[in-house]
Amino acid sequence: MQRLNIHEAKTRLSALLIEVETKGERFIICRKGKPVAELSPYRPPSRLAYHPVMSKIEINYDPAEDLTEEEWGEID
């Protein structure tokens, strides 16, 4: 992963994007020597990936199970 200062990144942006797109290169863009951004290939999120919050939810019952008469009464 290469490090570039902001001026160099602005000057070479088109060429950098070609490298990212064709070779999968990644670049760190720095301001005064400190990293502020990363330029990397875009990867769309997978629909099959686990959601960090939703994966912690636990269902402690069978959601396909029929409601009891008592539970049906609570819905009215």
C-alpha cells in the first residue's frame, strides 16, 4: 500500500484510479504525513454478510408456532 500526500493524489488522481480499478491497488492519502483517507477498490456489500447488530438478536421461540388462545386474546 503506497502513501501519497494530498497534492500528489490530486495531481495523479486519474492514474491512481486506473491502478485501483485494474490492479486492485490501495493508497493511503496523507496530510502532513498523517493518514487521512484510503483509496481502495469498491466492493459492494454482500447481501449474505451478517449485520453486526442483527446477528446479536436471539429468538428464543419458534416463530412458526401457532399462537395460543391466550395470546390471540392479547391481540384484540
